[in-house]
Amino acid sequence: MTTPNKTPPGADPKQLERTGTVREIGSQAVWSLSSCKPGFGVDQLRDDNLETYWQSDGSQPHLVNIQFRRKTTVKTLCIYADYKSDESYTPSKISVRVGNNFHNLQEIRTDIPDLDKHF
């Protein structure tokens, strides 16, 4: 999502999109996963249904790769995880990396989510 101003923590991204504060740009990218179980892939990750989700199927690290066809400025990244629904699959660390291709990615942020709150 892109935004002209700083997005408040805990803000509802769908509400912000409806009001024009942010714009969803994920559809402009090619998405891939390090692994997934059948029926739990990119389509479920991106379908806006909180009842469906991506489930990895392999050894760590579990990766979501988002590649834009041209250089794209991304100012806000929204991730939904529900620790109360399934604590064993909720990430304990999230790393955001950027670059011009897969081989020159640089970590720009690492978060250890507060699992009692939405982040």
C-alpha cells in the first residue's frame, strides 16, 4: 500500500483504502512463496478473507516474495496475523528486505510482533 502521510499504528487498512488515505498496489506485483500446502497459497494470502490464509510446507525460513515489474515506492506494508487463532503458525519474527533483484536484497526492518496486538 502507498500513502502520502504516515499511517497510524493499528489503523484498519481497508478503511484507509476506502477513504483514499492509502492505495492497494499488491495487484501490480508478482507474488511467490517459498512453499505452501495445497489450497493455502498466494490466492488465499491475498483474498481479503480473514478465514483463509497462507500455510507454508517446508523448512524455514518461510518467505513471501513480492516483485514489482518496475521500481515502485512502498510506504506502508500491512500484515495480519491472528495469534489467538493459531499461535503455533504466527510468525515470531518478520523481516522486510528490498532490492533490485533477489540477489541484492537488503534488510530494512525486522520486527518481533507484539502478539497481543495487531501490527
